[in-house]
Amino acid sequence: MADISLFTNISNIHKRISHAAIKAGRSPEDIKLIAVTKNVAIERIKQAADAGLRIFGENRVQEAREKIEAARYKMHDTDIQWHLIGHLQKNKARLAVELFDFIHSVDSTELAEALNKHAEKMGKTQEIIIQVKLSHEESKSGILKDNLMGLVEDISIMKNLRLNGLMTIPPFFDDPEMSRPYFRDLRELRGETQAKGFNLPELSMGMTNDFEVAIEEGATMVRIGTAIFGGRRKEAL
């Protein structure tokens, strides 16, 4: 069973998601909560699943591998999705396809080709999201927005990939309103892309410090770790 603090945190997040959605004239049911489990032990993840969470997001393929394999035994009767939300190197593409239901961090044709190749070998259609870089931060990954359409077109002919939408990570701001232009920019990019005939239902944007603003700007997936699990240090699996 989930401990009381975890259950309370999850309940509070759902309330805040609902409030932000209603404020924006949207249905709370249109927003998926991705619980970010970086440095979170498998027992804690199991508690979150017991509290009703069903989508978990990992930043690193190798850390996720150990958790996902353990989860098969500890949560075998629960319908769990695993999403890769961190940067993905091409040499980890095979393992990423093997492990993840969704990959949010596709940022090049070369990476997409590698994912498509491994998905074809596994007889799988890999669900993906393109990460777009909208800031000037060196540490941020993603394709530049001027190159987005070329990548969308390249992916559209890859038979074992299904492109679902766009993702971005703005710079960190103490004031969440400072993130709004980045979220609005991604929503507008999605609109421009859809106007050219590509269906992109998902906008993966917003984290603990700014997810309510992201929802107001159209987020369909929010990636929340600290507000669920608290401040974290590296834990043993």
C-alpha cells in the first residue's frame, strides 16, 4: 500500500491538474500524469501504482531497465506504461525500443531511423514524440524548430514508428509564468504541423514547477517527479 504522504501528494497533483484544466476550459481527463521516477526505488514506484498511477517516466535507459524488469514481477497484474523522457543516444536505441511504450526525446532523423530499424526487428510499432529545443541552453536537447518539419516528414515514412506529438523542456524559472512563452510556442508549432496534414495529439510539457501553466497552454502530458516523490537522492533499487 502507498504511504499516506505519497497518496496525499498524488491526490493534490490530481486536484491541481483538474483546477488548471477547468480554468483553461479543458477536461481534466485530457491530461495524462507521468510520474517521473528518476532515482526512485522500485518499492516506491509500486506504492505509487497502488495509489493509482499508471504512467512512469524515466530519464536514463540503463536505470529504467533494472526497474522495468523488477516491475514485471512486482506489478505483474497492473497495466503500467513506461515513458522515456530523457535524452536518448543512438547506441541505446535497441534497448529503448525493447523497454519503453513511449519515447519522448526523438530529435534527429538518425535516431528515428535507428528506432525504426529495431522496432521492425521486434515486430513493434514504437510510439514516439519529437523533442523540440526552444531555448538557447547548451544543456537542452531537441531539434531546432526550423528543422522540425523535415524531421516530421522523415518519420512519416518510417513504418514502425508512430509520431504522437511534440515535447519541450524550457529553462527553469522560479516564476512559472516565465515558462508560458515556451509552452505557447510548442502549441503553435503543433498547430502549424497539423495544418500540413500531420496528426499530433500530444503535447508533452510541464514539470513540477510549471505544469499548471503548461496545461493552460495545451499540455496533454505533464511530467512530475518532485511534487509526487519529494526531493530525491539516488536510492537503491
